[in-house]
Amino acid sequence: MPYSVLVEPGAKVDLSSIDPNFDAGLEKDAAKKLTKALGEEMAELQELLFATGQNGLLLVFQGPDTAGKDGAINQILEFVNVQSTKVYPFKVPTSIELAHDFLWRVHQRTPAKGEIAIFNRSHYEDVLVVRVHELIPEVEWRSRYKRINEFEKLLADSGTIILKFMLHITPEEQEERLLAREKDPRKAWKLSVNDWKERENWQKYQTAFEDALHHCSAEHAPWHVIPANKKWFRDLAVSEAIVSALRPYKESWMAHLAEVGVKAKAELAEYRLGRK
């Protein structure tokens, strides 16, 4: 069963109707076992992705501060080959990035065929932060939905498999996690007064997320809302969505590798015959 909420193309989204505490009735230990099994399958599928070089995989993570983007990404990195996986955290745009169109900085970091690219925040900041803080006119950020859809369609048409995850937590859970950071010296580096300031815009961000999910979920680039109050269930839901998206490619990837193998064996046989 799917553990995330798939946003159907064009569907309206009401985040208040999705329970961030949802756990499908699973206990933590059982969920971790399922996640491990999915991770092992993910590793196998990622090896095929790399070996065939026919597709790239783009994973986009969005969510409020403390939603668990880093944790979810670290879970994925436990299973995939890091030699062909790259993680890109998108922070406040630099002056050089601002001198270009808003998609310039992300386009150059999309995955090559055979690679995985993971975005920790992404081009969606340009319809979230800029909207909430009124950094550009409404007519401009609204036009970006169309640009994003065109951009993602271009990637998909070029063989990129796209999955987007909105990590969904409650404001109460966020407050608890922020306070926990203050008590843990190992997490002191994450402390930022801006996190507390941004909490004042919680509902504005929720509305902005809902519109982004509504306007920019497509069959070739779906949004998944991940119940993320429970970190162990978040990891399970993300893993299940990735594996489910890659499974349909397995048969064709293996068939391609079989063809490559036949050709390679023929070339090797010819080489050995010529040496006699």
C-alpha cells in the first residue's frame, strides 16, 4: 500500500485534511524492517539505473524548517551508491544566481542519465518564499507555475524520472524539534532565529504549499505529501514511493543490459579468435 498521499494532476490540496501523524497502523520496529527491505530493493534498482544509463532520477524535498529533509535524504544515502548520487542544498540565491532566470541554478544540477540528484529545497522556493515575503509581484510568481511545469516536462521527456516530496508536519511538532535543538550541543549549528521568525508565517506557507502542489503535480512529475511527524514513518513513506516509481523500469533495464551483454560477449569471442 502507498504510505504517502499522491497528489493527482490538477487536484486541490487541503493540507489540514492530511494527518501528519499517520502511520498506517504500523509499529516503529515493523516500519523500520519494511524500510530496510525497500532500501535493499532501491539499491538493486539504482544499480540498474546506473548501469543502463537510460534514465536519471531527480528527488525533490520541500517542507517547513525541521520537517526532516536532511533525515530523509540521509536514509536514502544509506542504500544508494554515493558515487552516482549528488545532493544539492538550495539556500538563499547568490547575486550571480539572482542575475539569471529563477531556474538557472537548478537546471545545471539536474541528474545526468545514470545518476541520482537530490534537491534539499529547490526551484519551488521561488513560488513559496518569494510569495510569503512578497519579494516579487503576484503576477510574476503565479507565472512561475507554468515555467516549472514546462521545465519538469523537458526533464521527463529527456529521460529523467522525477519525484517530489512535501514533508508534512504540525506546527507543534516543529516547535518541539526547534526546542530540542537548543538542548542538544550536537545540533547547535542548526540554530537560527530565522526559523522562529518564519513560524509566524506558518499558515501563509501552508497556503503557498497547497497551491504549488495543486498547480505542479503531474503524472511525469508527481508530488507526494509525506506524513512526517514520525521520522520512522517518513522514511518508510519516502522509500516506498521511490521504489514504486522505479519498479516499472526494471524489466526494460534488465532487457537492455542483456542485449549489451550479448554484444560484449560476441566482441570478446571475436577478439579471442583473432589472437589464435
